[in-house]
Amino acid sequence: MPETPPRPDQSSAARRAGGAPSAGHVGIIGAGQLARMMLGPAIELGLPTPVLATDPAESAAAVAARVQLGRHDDEQSVRALAAEVEVITFDHEHVPAEILRRLEQEGATAVRPGPAALLHAQDKLVMRERLTALGHPCPRWWRIAAAEDLAAALSETDGRIVVKTPRGGYDAHGVRIVERADQADDWLAQHGELLAEELVPFTRELSAQVARRPGGEALTYPVVQSVQKDGVCYEVVAPAPGLDDAAQQQIRALALAIAEDLDVTGMLAVELFETADGEVLVNELAMRPHNTGHWSMDGAVTGQFEQHLRAVADLPLGSAATLAPVSVMVNLLGGAAEDLAPGARAALAADPELKLHLYGKSVRPGRKIGHVTLVGDDADDLLVRAHRAERLIIDGPEATVVPTSPGATR
């Protein structure tokens, strides 16, 4: 497959002789912003990290030292990347499992997380079935193979139900709330089977992250609170406000148990609903760095991107201890300004403690193009400052920034 040529000091022999203390060549399938944010820690750890991209302009491909061009669902492309590395990991979960199983069976390249674990992040029906069998708390759910199944499920609820496509959904894609069985006919015709879940009356969304090495060494990060905007993660506060130590430990133990039960290697994000009575229910899983963990880049001793690389390369895990009592993250979703540089300059000048992470992506309304983080003692103050920076960057320095009252985005 076409690829960018290696730099003169990056011959195959030189790359294989790199100074990393363990699996020294980690290939990333996918070249989005998650892969991009792995590249800095990879350099610091001495891990040569080629990426498989569909386009040289993709977020990670634009900055990676080595890029292979090809599709994640094309076995030849995946094998071309595998031939360059000792370990393959992922920017997304969409690689066909059969390709990964064949690579794993051949044994020349480690696949982390492995296809048996990754399947639970790829297929929501498989995930629900397995977590239920293991006794982990989930919303009530139904397997839908025909409109009659959906009608029966609706009869067991208050007349509304959440329908999800088993595969391919992200950021509110592949999720629909229906009131009639015929409202999912198009998806049934396309996918054959669907997942239906009760519409949980949650009070907020939480997320718990685990890092786990191949041998089972694992650690957890603080449970965080997340807020969505049009189905996209928008705001994160770490640790989750008002969550007492007992609840923190209980949820972290749940996430750790899921990582162990599914034999996850790398980062695992467990997204949860919290209900009014304090119950938590597992919503979804992601086996890679996750948007709800971006705060850790600046708010923890070891950020999630470095931690994921340590885990999949089988290096000792880093401390997940926090650097301040509170960290906040606000996503930058595309808005009025096409050129982000003037607004970014204004935001950095207005708040020297602000940390800005841009993804090198073209601006489209609602598209994730970066995020900002702040750390300190007061969540409300940090959120006001983070959203002020967001408005300057997204709308440009000439925009009028209206002071945000604490909690206004929640």
C-alpha cells in the first residue's frame, strides 16, 4: 500500500533496534485525534508508532513520522501495518474481528486489546449479553429481530424505548428513541438485529477508566462526570462532583471487574448512568483512550494516552494520581470561526493556566476540533473559565463572551 517514506534515520533495522524497554513498535489502526494524541507520549517513551490512515490529511496522519495509507477493513492494509510492528492497537473499534483473529492466531504481531475483548466494544448486543451474564448492572434490554419484538418490548415500558444499531454507532449516531414498532423498520431492514433498552431516567452520566497490562496488572482513574451536547461529549469534571468515596470505590471496582472479566488490554472506558437513588448502570464500553479521559492529559500524573501505550506495550503502568483537587475538560465543537488561531491566541492570553489541544481538523459545525483543560480547586470557577475560552476559540476573538454562570451548561 502507498505510504510516506521513512526518514533517513528510520530504516527498518533502525526502527527495530529502538531503545524502548519493551515492545518497541506499536502500530495504530486509525488516524483520528485519539491516535494523534498518542504520538507525543510515544515519542517520549521511545516507541516508534506508525499509523494506518485512509487519508494523509487525517488528524494523526498529518503529524505522524510514518503513515501507511489504507482502510481499516482491508486485510491487506492491516497486514502491511502489522508487518512493521510488534503490537497493534486502535484509534477506533471498527476493524473487522475476523482480520484481527487471523493476525492473533498467526502470533507474529500482538493485537491489544485482543479481538475477543474488542468484540464487546464493537457489538452492543454482544456487550449487553455478556455483561448481563456476568452480573454487571445494565439497563433492561431486548434483542430485536422483528417489529413484533420491538412492539413487545414497548409494551413492557412506558411507551418509549431506546433503539441502537449493534455496530458502528458513535456520538449519538445509531441511537434512536421510538414510540412505535414501525419507527425502526428501516434499521431492521439494514442491520437484521437491533438492541432495545429501557429509557433510563438518569440524573447524570459518569465514566470510569481502567488501564490494564497483558499480565493483568491494572489501575483505575477517578470516576468523572460528563455532559453531552447533541449526543457528543462536551464537558467533563474530574472527579465527579458529589460522589462520595464509597461510591467512587464501588464504581472503580466495577470498571476493574469488567476489564478483568473481558480480558481487556490497554485503556477501558466504562460509561455509566447514575439514577436518582444512586444506582449506576453500564451504558457503553470503549477499549481505547476516550473523550471522558482527556482531562488526564493535564490533570493526572500519567495521562490516558501515555497509559494506553504503556499498557499495550507491556510497560509498567504510570500513576493515575490527580495533580489538583479538580480538573475540567471542555470539547471544542466547530462553530462560526474557520480559522481558530486568532481565538486560540486570545484564549491563551486571557487565561495563562489554560491548556489547549487542537486536532488539526477542518472546522464543521458540531465537529470535535479540540479541547481545553484547566485544573484547580473550584469546579464551577474552572468551568466558567473553560467555557469562556471555548467561546473565544470557536466564535473568534471579536465575539462577545457572555459570562457563564456555574452549572449553566449542565
